[in-house]
Amino acid sequence: MSQGKVSLTKEVSLYLLLTFSFSSIFYYWISVSDNGWLTFGLMWCPGVASIITYLLINKTIKGFYFGFGKISYLFISFFIPIVSLIIVYGAIWVTELGSFKGFESNFMTKLSFIPMMLLILEGSFYSGRSALGEEIGWRGYLTPRLLENYTPNQVSLFVGIIWSVWHFPLILTGNYGTGSPIFFQLFCFTLMLTGNTYIYTWFRIKSGSLWTGCFIHTSHNLFIFHVFNDLTKSNEITPYFIDETGAIFAIYGLILILAFQRFGWDWPSGLKRHITHMSPSRVNRH
């Protein structure tokens, strides 16, 4: 097969078929076992499927954008999830949907600066080796391939929904999420992940590299599961608002979707122009 003889629809369909077929094996074993290597294998299914798809069609793996691109975006991308988590969990703590337990309650934040930084580096390595498998598929292959024919908004919405659905079996089997009702978790998770996909796409476009997606993914998984959840003391309603399947992150995701749809992709200058246009001083001059 060659890329010129295969439509984008057929190519993406093949990729998704391979991704979900490989993943189904791990969905089952994860549901009956708590072996951490099974999660690692699952997270590499999108990447392996993308490489096979690309080899079948192009006879090469060139085009996955393994270069680092603009280095500054790599550093920024790692800190973006931390800012997002501070906003989301800060809202939970302030509104007392869950309370802040203090930095001493987490094994990482209770350390002094240098040991904490070393632990973050170690955690990033273990989180990153799993995240890379997904990002080779979602941002190395699928996103840039779709961007050849569709707008960033369309691509982000499509990839975000597909990426969310890919997680659904884990939520349905109780291996992901909190103690809130399943359909509530599915709805909130989809909004959260789809909204965050817009950020992944923005960095993918600006940096020209799949590594920004890997850094965002690594940082998010490391800090939400191993830091911010530990820092939060739950009450009877907290499961409805905390974590990736909670309402606060869903609201945050919806805001991201609406913001990108409204202000476009020329951030932050596009937003700055909009604010300047709406400022009272500018209005008074007309």
C-alpha cells in the first residue's frame, strides 16, 4: 500500500482498529489483575498501532516528528499541567468540596527541595516511558496526519473524543476514576480530556514535536495521581468533583474548548488582541 492509494478515512480507520484491537487484550487482563506492567502495555498500544499503520502505508517511520523542535516549548509543556492542577484543586480546596491536607501528607512534597527534585526526575522517567507510547500514536501520528486535512479545532475535538473512549473500558471496569456514578464519570472525563487535547494540539503545532505531548502527559499523570490527590482530604461529595472524572476538571475542560473555539490558535497574542479590542479605553475612543 502507498499513502497516495489509501484515503485518510481508511488510514485512520485502520489505525483505530489496530489500537482498540491491541488494547482489548490489556483491558481484559487489567480487569482481572493489578500488575502495573499491564497498564504500561496498554499505554503503548496507540504507539505500536501507529507505527504498524505508517509502515504498511509508507514503508517507513519517518514523519513521526521525533525531533525536539523548539526546546523552549518542552520546558513550558512540563509545567502547564502543574498550573492546571493548581487551578482545579485550588478551586476544590477553596470551595471545601475537598480540603487541603497539607504538604506533609504527601511523600514527595514533604521532602526538602533537592530530594524532592530528584524524586520528581525519577517519577518523570517512570511516568514518561508509559506516556511516550500513547503520544507516539496520538500526537506523533494521528494529530499531524489529521491536521493535513482538518482544522486544529476539528482535530482536537476528534482526537479528544477518541482518546476519551479509549479510556472508557478502564472506567467501566472500575480500574480508573473515583466512586461517583459511572455515567457521571464518563461524561466528566470526556469533557476533561477533550478540553486538554486542545492544549496538546497547540503545543504539537507550535513546537513541531511529539515530545511536548509526552512532557504534558508525563507531568499530568505524575502530579495528579501522586501529589494532588494525596494532598486532598475527601468528604462525602468529593468523589463527584476530584480527579479526572470529577466535575471541576470537566468544567475546566469545557472552558478550554470554548476558549480555543472563540479565540483561535494564535495564543497568547490572539487573546491579547481580543482583550485590547474590548477594553473600555479603546471603546471610548470610537
